[in-house]
Amino acid sequence: MDYRITCTIKSQPVSPHFHGHVIRVGVGDDQVWRQMLTVDQVYTMMRNQDRFYVVGMQSRKTAFVNPYRCDQCGINSLRSAPDAVQDNNIDNLPACQGG
């Protein structure tokens, strides 16, 4: 099954690396999330052949999302496939609100 990621929750940047990571995602349609998933849940679903993607609001271009392990701090996270389109980058999605 395919799931559209509409928003993210990121970890707070902490020393010594001073960068955050996607730790949860909201999946749904357009800008409305219907289900909140942890990165571990997404990894499990991906192992079961589910796919996750982001759609740019202006470009309407799709980028699929892949597992990502930060080389600097070892945290499991997610990143979108590179395509030089900024608005479908998972790091540029809005923060999930509510819930």
C-alpha cells in the first residue's frame, strides 16, 4: 500500500551534532494527517512492501521516502529521494498539529 506523508515531527537538535531528525510522520491526504506513525513503524511497514511518499504543494511532484540512518549520531530517520524539488522534500514538510 502507498501512504502519503503530509507532516512530520522532528527531534530537537542536541549537542554535539546540533541537528534534528524526523521521528514521527503524519499520513493522510493533502494537508490533513489521519494517522501518526513512528519511524520504527514506517520501517516495519516498508519491510512489508508498503511505500511512503511526499507530494509538493506547488510542484505537485512526488518523491518517495526511504529509510535513513544518520552517520553522525546513529539515529534511524527518513529522507525523501533526491530530485532537486524543494517542496516535496520531507525535511520541508510542516510540523504535525493536533492529535
